[in-house]
Amino acid sequence: MTNLSITGQQVPLAPQPVAEPFRITTNAPHQMNDPSLSPGRKKLQKWLGRVLRIVITDGRVLVGFFNCTDRDANIVLSMCAEYLVEGQEPRLLGNVMVPGKHIVSLSIDEPDPQSSLLVQ
């Protein structure tokens, strides 16, 4: 980078340390086969936008679309519903961040390979 001129005097710029940029994982088709991604990140990438069911420490069950996670295993769900008791009406929450330290278990809604929308 060049020097800046302030009131006619040259002021040298301090070199900026080159930091690794944040890695954003997406389910965009052109990034799905990125060879630099670890197997765990590839699996998380496939889960983006899928329905995730999370049981938290106080017994509540949260069901919503998986949006993102971070190093601390915090998870963000969109269009989330909260179930206090199984079989009871859910309470709609919207966007929710679930702290990783409160997650007891989680499950992903995997498509059944045997089922198909097409009738043969």
C-alpha cells in the first residue's frame, strides 16, 4: 500500500498483519466440493437448511431449520418451534440461538432413500 499525504507531508502506513479471513460455509453448489474442507465441515454443509431437532438441558425440544454453528457448538435455527411436552401444541419462536453448553442431543431430518415423490 502507498503512503498517505496529510497536509503536504508523507505519512507512511503501518503494515497490517495478514489474518486468515473468516471461513463462511455455505450450501452454494460451487462450494460443495471444496477440497480444503474437512469431512466434518462437509457434513455440516450438507445439513444447512435441513430440519434439526435439539433437546436442551431443561427438557425442551427445539425444532427448526439449521442455519449456522460456531466453534463453541452454538447453533442458530430459523422458523423454530419449542415443544415443552411431547404431543402438546408447539410455541413458535422464529430465529433462535441455542448455546452449545445446553445441548443434550440433536438429530437431523435425513431423507429416506426408499421414499420418493414419484409413483412408479
